[in-house]
Amino acid sequence: MSQLPFSREHLEAYLDEALAPEEMACVEQTLRTHPQLRQELAAIVASRDRGVHTLGAIWRRNRITCPSRQQLQLYLEQKLEEPWAQYVKFHLQMIGCRYCQANLEDLKTKDSSALEAQERRRRFFHTSVGHLSASGPDSS
């Protein structure tokens, strides 16, 4: 039997969509031309369907090592305590967790939207100063 181009762990990460997009594309391309790899992938899926799971697979699937959105928000605001900040940076940059990168990007987008809304409210307030009476529309 010839050596497979990807390890079982790599194929499991592929199934969990835990690989970088370039790696996902590489696995997909190789699957098209490598019948043994397709058989190995089918065996992994069958094993999962039977309920056979390794501890590592359970951790990856349930994202045990991923920081929470609250921790990511604190990291974004640079308010996360140093050991945790180093871990989150490692998790995002070295591990390249696509799930957490997407969460962080979502938090950044929400932050910028909130700042834009706050600035809009400030401008509306400043342009309406002097045009509204203090006692309301019914005052004479």
C-alpha cells in the first residue's frame, strides 16, 4: 500500500473545516485524483458515524481551545490580561483558527459600526441644538 499524501489528522481537520483555505483546496484537488485518499476519508466519516472519536477529535470539533467571544472582544480592546492575550495571539496567528479569526473580524465590524452610529448621533445632536425647545412641542 502506498503512502497517503495527507495524514489522518489532516483529513480530520479537513472534515472539520479547520484548515486554511489553501490547504482545504489542496486536499480537495488531491481527493479528485487519489482513490486511496477518498477511501481513507470515507473510513474516517464511517468511524465518526459509529461514534468512534479520539480525544483530540472531540477537542477540535467542540473547539475546546478556542477563546470565547468575550475574550476575543477583550483582546481586541487590548484589555485581556497578558498570559491570555499571548495565548489568543498564538491561537489566531500561529494556529490560524479560522473560526476565531472570523469571530474577531465580526467583532471588529460591529465595533466600527457602533462607532459610526455614535458619531452620527453626535452630529445629529449638534445640528439640532437650538432648534428644539426645552419644554417640548406643546410649550407656548
